[in-house]
Amino acid sequence: MKRVLLFAWSVFLLSSCATSKFLTSDVKPLEISEMLKFEPFSYISLIEQGNRSVYSDSISNETKIILNESLETFREKMRLSSEEIKITDSLERKRFEQEISFLILTAERNRSIKNIPITPLVDSLLSANEKRFGLIIVQSGFTRAKGNYGNQIAKGIGMGILTMGMYYQTPIKANSTIYAMIVDSKDKNVAFYNKNGLQDKEPTEKENVIKQIDKIFEKYFWEKQ
């Protein structure tokens, strides 16, 4: 399942270097008086040899903690409730990951959230907690093992010398992309969607994550600082 989702997130990385314009439904930000946070998901890969990335459980768990801590910085501004939806059942969790993957992929593909219905499990979880709005947050990206980036830079320089400067490729050091979606159980649709990608920035650094969340909801929940 993780490999399937990682494939989905890797598609996003191709166009994740810039901030996209957020997409909204007819719901106004002021209508969101309280929002329930779904447990965030993080899919981070590690490049140890060459430029081949491999999904890392440990780094993904680390970034998930950082993502949660970063969201706490914006709790009042985003009107997040004190509760969080955590899914412990493995089959239900797998289904939930499939549903949020579908929602994000559909928004990315269409560049619109018009006519994207809320998925069944997401809807039922919100209804069970008697909340109208829910926040879905997903982080994807990669980092490099110590020494890997320097080795790849050296290889690129060597290739540039051999080709007399006609070919030189600078490797990307790291990447962090965050996808945010607000789902609406009353109107049965997606109320908000946006993403932010940082190239050459570590996904494990809290400062970067806070900056990304700020940019995602800028001009929606708050004005540009």
C-alpha cells in the first residue's frame, strides 16, 4: 500500500516546486468556526546511494511528529478543535489512505474542487465526531543520507569537465511538499485545497514545515505577513 501511495506522491513532486493558487468551494473562511484534524500522513524517502530514493519509516514518523507540532502553531488561526481523528484499525486505515489519495489526485488532475464529492469513510468519521469540517494534511518528499549530496555534486562537476561544460546536472538536495484539504460533511464536498512545495529544503526541519503551512493558508485564514 505504501508503495502505491508513494507512486501517487511522486507524481506530485514533478510540479511541486512552486506554491499553487488555493481552490475553494462556496464556503467562506469565516463559516469555519471549528475544524477537526485528521491524523496527518507523511511519506518521506531517503536517498543513500546515487539518486535512488527508498521510503523510510523512521524519517516519515519523525516528519509526522514535526508536522503535528507545526500545526499546533496555527491552532487558533485555523480554528482547530482539541480532538484528532486517529485510525487504529489497519483495514480502515488503508481505506482512508486510499480515499485521501483519490481526493488529492483528483484535485491535482482537475485543478478544481468543483464537483469533488467527499468520500464515504471521511464523511462517516466526521459525522461520528459530530463535526462539519475536517482538515486533511499530507507531506511527501525526500532527503539524502550524509555525504550523498556532496558525492552527487562532485559527479556532476566531473561530468561537466568531461563534456567541456556542455552537460552539467545539479542534484536536488531535498524536497518537502505539503498538501492540505478541508472537507465539508454538510455540503458533502471539498471546501478548500492547496499545496506548497519547497525544493532543496529539508522535510525534517520544523522551520520549513511552518513556513509551508503559513503559505498554504495565506489569504484564506490570514493575510500575508
